[in-house]
Amino acid sequence: MYFELVYDKSLAQASYIIGCQKSGIVAIIDPKRDIDTYLKIAKKNNFKITHILETHIHADFLCGSRELAAITGGELYLSDEGDEDWKYEFPHNKLKHGYIVKIGNISIEALHTPGHTPEHLSFLLTDHPATDKPAMLFTGDFVFVGDVGRPDLLEQAAGLKGTQEKGAHDLFNSLQDFVKMADFILLWPGHGAGSACGKALGAVHMSTIGYEKIRNWALQLLHDKAKFTEELLSNQPEPPRYFAMMKKLNKVERKLITEVPKIKNLNQPEYQETKKKNLKLIDTRPKEQFSKHFLKGAINIPNNNSFSTWMGWFLNYQEYFVLVATPDEVEDLTRKLMRIGMDNIYGFITPEQLLAFEKGPLSSYNSIDKQAVKQKLKDTEVQIIDIRGKSEYNEGHIDGAKNVFMGTMDENLNKIDNKKQVIIYCGSGNRSAIAYSLLTANGFNNILNYGGGWSDWKS
């Protein structure tokens, strides 16, 4: 048997390549949208991609199943569980509970594991030349290392009211069957630490069913449905806005992009034209570089593992935008945006071009430290804003701070007094640097960024 994990750190998302070396064929589970990764692996190992499977209709990334099928001719195997609201609207092979997909000498059994979503499947793999006992379980967003999938996304992100309690109860019931499975089976989940699909995901990519039985918090509460439901629904991170769009695009017919697009480097007249069109400028430099010289109105979203998530919070899927980035970063940025279906990149300019194209002086700012914050807070006219998530704020915050979550800040600008001096902070200064650019882009002129954040303050 051939097995390979493909892990996208930017979304903490796992996909899997399962192959029968004797037959020379492979299956891909939950592929990302930049599919050249799988094509290279298949070519290197002389495999043909024949089967493409999805555990469920994903909310956090745009699945590349259809791109992969279009290029390879592989067949799609997708869930046919759940009601009519949870049916894929394009041609595919329909999987029900108990259906077995054959990959040469390997069998993959579909198990209906609702809770995270009504149609959710897990895939139980048996490598028959070795044994007729199952070897691996691919759990998607059902069970993670140390956590379970959240059932509230349909309500919180997709707006389907009244679904989170039912989802929690479905998950509770699904886990009753999960704990009856053999301890030795390897568990390969759809996400790791950093994903918004749970609240306590482990950093290790795999586990065993036996280890999760003794370690996973959710599996310790299977004697009490009410307590399980309460704990599961509490303190979940805010789901990014783009999740609702992913649910839609992963379900319906859409435009396929089978190659990573080439992004145009704009010259000065082209750049000036984007300003006339009021296109958003996304500056991807690290916060230290951005703060030294930036164009007021630009949003600073650094190119790190959180880049695509924050882009999904702040931009919609209709507007075009321009990137400030070095040429060697553009492909990486494009891939990250492809993975959430954000394809409207108008072009990019380099940091050097930004300095050359802008005739007037650029803006700059310096962060303030703990002592400066203490002095400022003696002034009753100063407002302090904690831009972290609600659960982080509830665990501890600076006395007098108001919680205005950065992801929804544009909807809550009225909670921030533009007539006062405003101090913003987050956990350690990374998110507050983004928030600084957001507020200045929205006309706030008297903002101070506490760079040390809560971690510095509480120490």
C-alpha cells in the first residue's frame, strides 16, 4: 500500500493519497484546490489517480476534487447522506453508509458519521494483502487529535438557525459507535492545530482510536449528552466569514481552475488605474516593515499561515484587489487564496514599487509598550480595545478594555470612539498590527498599538 499525507499549514488542512502499488492506482481524500501537488506525486510514483473522495461539504477550504477529476479523469465519490439541503449539485458517485470503494487490493468503507454536518462520512481503510482487519480511519471533521468537530458552523457561519443543538446530539450518537472500534486503528483527521473547525485540536497529525478514547475530552463525556452538548458548544472560535461561501461553492457547479494563475506585476499607470477604481491594497509585508512606511488605506495582512483566513474575513468574493509582495512570494500567496476560492487578484506591486509610485510621503507608526499603556490609562479620555476573540477575552483582559473582535470590526466601528485616543491590543501584537491598518483605512487617526499585547500585560 502507498500512503502519503499532504498537509497545508496555511489552513491546517490534511488531504491523503492512498494507493495500491500492485494495481498502480491511487485515491485522493479531501484534496486542496492547487492540485499540481497530487499530480507530481502520482507522476513520480507512476500512479494513475482513479478515485477522489470527500468526507463532507467543507466550510473552511475550497475542495479541489472537481479540478482533479477534470485533469485526471478520476471519478468523484461523495456523500449521499443527509437531507436534500446536503446533496452535491454536480455529477458524482453517491456514497451511502456501508458502501465500499475498491482501490486495487485496498478497500475503503464509507461510514456515516453525522454531527459536524448531516452528510459527513468517515472512511475506514483495509489493506487486504496484509490483513482483513481495518488499518486506518480517515475522520475528516468528525474526530480530531484531542478534539471533535464543531456542530455550530451551520448556524454560526451558514446561517441555518436551530441546527447546532441537533448537530451536537448527532455527534454524540456518532461517537457512541466510534468508541466501539478497535484501539489499534490509526486515526487520520482532516485538520490540525490552527483550524477554526474545533477549539482544542492537537498539533500531531495522527493518533489511534485507542489513544483518543483515553485522551480526547469529548470521549470522556459520552455518558452525559447534556453536559457533552454544553461543553461542545461553549468557547468555540469565531468562524470566518468566508466559511458560508465555501459551503456554497463546494456544493454547486462553479468555475474550475486547474493551474495556479500567473499574477501580473503592475506598472505605474496600471497601479494608478487601480487607485481610480478604489481597489483594495493588501500589503503582505511583515508588520515591522509595514509600520515603517505604508500607504494609508492599505490593509496589512502578512504572508504567514493566517493570511488566507484573514483575507476571508475582510474581503468579499466580488471585489478585486492588489497585493504588495515580493515576486518570490506571489505564487505562494496565490495558492493560499486559491484554497479559499479568492481568485480576484488584479495584480501585484513590490514594496520598492510602492515607494516609487507614491509621490507623497507614506505613513508610519511605532507600537507602544506596557509602561506607556499604564500612563495612557490614567487619562479618562483614552479608550482601550481588545481585538481578540470572545473566548480569549473572557479568559482574561486588561481592566476596562472593550472587546471588539477584529474579524467583525468593520461591522462594529461605532463601538470605537474616533474622538478619543484608542489603544488596541491582541495576544502578542500580530493581530493588533492588522487591526491598526484596518482602523486607519476606516478613517481613525488617533490609534496606538500595544505591541506586547495580553501576553506581555499579564506577565
